[in-house]
Amino acid sequence: VEDAAFSGLGRRSSEARVQADQEAEELHPARLYIDLLPGEATDDPLLAVCASTMLGVVDEVCRTHEGVATLSQIFEGMLNLGVSPDEVDEALDHLLTTELLLEIDDDVFVPCIG
């Protein structure tokens, strides 16, 4: 049976699926954090979100405490947001490794600017 309506249905369906996939890829909120991932081959969006959150916590603490953030202040801020201690450790390690956060004294940190 050669019915144009049926042959067009399959084409329209596959075109809609491709378009939906492209829109979902472009608009996904996790794309905001992609630069915070530790490497191109890494797929750890939780680390990216935790690292970004930690930078916010450090920034807030630095604004209210003489420009530095202590380890206990960082942990307190992250735990108050519901982040587990293991995730805090991993995010801190990542930010130190990528030099987005600098330890200027024992357990005293500042965000890297530029």
C-alpha cells in the first residue's frame, strides 16, 4: 500500500525526535557546569554542581570574613546546603587540583581570580 500519509508519518516522527534531541541537548541545565568538570572524558555532574556550589560558599565567606575562608567555614556552608561530607571532600580536592581554589595557609582558602 503506497499511502503518502503513512510514509510521511514516519518521516515526521523521526524529524520531531531529532529536533527534540537537539533542543534537549542545547537547553540542558548541566551544560552550565561543564567547564568545572575535571576532564573532557569525565562525566560527573554531581562533582560539577558541588564544585560550583563550593565556589559560591567560599565567595560568600570571603566577603564576610576578611577575604579568606577556613576549612571549617567551607564545610559548615556546604553541610548547611545538604551536601554530604564525601562530596565536599571531592569538590575541595577538585578545586585545589584545578587551581580554582588556593590554600594560602593551613586550612585557609581563597578563590583564584583570573
